[in-house]
Amino acid sequence: MSDQRIPVAVLGATGNVGQRFVQLLEDHPWFRVAELVASERSAGKTYREATDWRLGARMPESVAGLKVLDYHAELHSPVVFSGLPGEVAGEIEQRLAREGHAVLSNTSTHRMEPDVPLLIPEVNPGHVAAIEAQKANRGWKGYIATNPNCSTIHLVLALKPLQDAFGIEGVLVSTLQAVSGAGYPGVPSLDMIDNVVPYIGGEEEKMQSESQKLLGGYTAVGGFAPASFVLSAHCNRVPVRDGHTECVSIRLGGAPSPDDVIAAFEAFRGRPQELGLPSAPPQPVIVRREPNRPQPSFDRDDAKGMASIVGRVRECPLLGTKFVVLGHNTIRGAAGASILNAELFKVEDLLP
Ligand code: NAP
């Protein structure tokens, strides 16, 4: 029987995020990888020859023999997942959207544009309405939709139930971010072993502006209206392979107790759970009650890496409430997030 699944292309297919796309799409019920794109360094080689496969399981046989295309190639897949570096993504993603593809991007380039949805399907599924405005403004047949930065997404998944239940007045977050978040080869090993690097260029600004866009509103007339709470972020790179940990202090409305906060996390469900989307975690936010969890090496793969894992919910003498949130940076923080967006678009009839 012929494969009825929707063909998809992966841009940046040989990179950290690209490899995750290939891995997560291997047995996807709705999508199949049909085209792989990388730089001129890789183009013309088979995916097996071009890729230094760095994930635990083997490279899927279904893609190993595909020829890698360069970014000038004409693509035939209606859906394009992008894991391109920011410096090159702008032009390539725009061309593909103009030509009629649905481009689902991990890159920061277009996230904050006034007609581009920045989406977490559990948090702001209504922002898909911006796609119509984008196509009209730009005269494009297709469109670009984005998912947030890898640390923002796990923070915002934890903030959304608290915003709904209590209202948010202010957030202070300090991250401990994995090395795989910097791409490959990323941070030199001599900078990372026995060390913490207290600077990740542009990351603190992204956490602030993206969180406010995600937790804000959208109307066809007024466009995006950012949420008004103040957020201050400290971003640090630590010698962990995968999984970003974030220590959050937060001022909420109504001074809820830690038990109230835990109840809000545990009750939280969104559109992907209602719709039963294939990549949706059963619970977007999982609460751990042990005093020493979550930890990246034990907990990042919980719910197949698609949930945010919260722990250490307790009173904060400064802002009222504090907790830790951990999430997988290349699964829910990148490729898995784009795939969940595409699943929502399929159900909402937004795919070309
Ligand atoms: P990476 O490991 O450095 O991979 C970059 C990929 O882009 C490679 O496949 C590379 O191909 C390709 N590429 C480079 N220049 C190109 C060009 N001119 N034309 C076409 N392809 C080109 O980076 P990454 O960590 O996967 O990150 C990719 C994007 O996702 C970045 O924008 C990053 O900010 C974002 N992101 C990353 C994470 C994370 O946790 N890593 C999370 C969220 C978002 P070659 O192998 O042929 O050079």
C-alpha cells in the first residue's frame, strides 16, 4: 500500500535539531520525511554520509539513503521544518513561504515579527489566526510559524497555568542550560569542563520578549498585545548534555500556597490534550514531589521529552512562590515543538 502520510522537508537536517526532527518523525502517523536540506558542505551526499549521527538510537533506515539537498533546491513537500542557524534562516524560510510551503521554524529570526505566530499549542493556540494576516500582508501562498527558544518554552509551559489561575505580577528566572542548546560543535570542551559560563548571547532578551508575546493576546484588528508582567532572566551554560533547568521565583496574584500552585500545574491541559494530538504529552506539566528532583539526567526524557517537569514548589521570601522547571531542549525545546505545531495545523486545516 502506498504511504499516505504528508511529505515533509527538514532544513538543517544534519544539525542537533535536524537530527531530532528525523528521529521524532521516523514513525510519525501523519508525516514522513521526504526531503533533507543542509549546507553546501553536505549537499549531494547521502544523509548517512553527510551526518555525524549523535543521538542514542540508530539513524532511521528510511532516510539514510536520501540525498541531502542544498538550500537553493526546489522543494516539493508542503510542510517544511526548519532547524537552520539564524544567520541563514531569514532568506531561505521566506522564499519557501512565498512559494507556498508551511514553514515551521525553530530559528529566532521571525519569532517576534508582528504577523508571525510564536506558538505553544497548550498556551496560545488562538495565535494561529495571525497566519491569515501574514499571508495577506506579504502576498505569500504559504506562511512561517515559529516555536519559542528552548528555555522560554519550558518556562512558559509552567507559567501558563499560574497566569490562568492567579495572574502573574513578576518573574525572576535563572537558567542552567545544556551544551546541546548551542548546536554542534557548540561550546569548546575546554570552556565547559569544570565550569559554568554565565552568558548566552541574546538568550535573556529572548526569554523576556518571547514569554510576553506567548502569554499575551492576539486580535485580527490589534495584532499581538504582549503580557504586561515584568520578567528578569539570568542565563547560564552548564556542563550538561541535554535538558535545561530553570530556577523560578514568581509573584502571583492572591498569594496562593504551594499546594494551590501544585494543583494548578497538575490540572493544566491544553488544545493538544483535548485533540489527542500524536505528540502531545498526556500532562504538559508534571510535578515531582521529591526534594531533589527534577534532574536533567533522570527526568528530561519523561513523557518522551515533550513535558515540562516541575519540582521544589515552595514559598519564596522575596516574591511569594518558587520552583524548579526542567525540560528537554532539543525535543520539546525545538523539534518536538515544531512537530506539535504541525499536528495542530493539520487538525485545524491550516496545512497547504
Ligand atoms: P547545528 O547543530 O549547528 O546545525 C545547523 C544545521 O544547519 C546543520 O544541518 C547545517 O548543515 C545547516 N546549515 C548551516 N548553514 C547552512 C546553509 N547556509 N544552508 C543550509 N543549511 C545550513 O544547530 P542546531 O543546534 O541544530 O540549531 C539550529 C537552529 O535551531 C538554530 O537557529 C538554533 O538557535 C535553533 N534552536 C536550537 C535548539 C537546541 O537546543 N539546539 C533549541 C531551539 C532552537 P551542515 O551540517 O551541512 O553544515
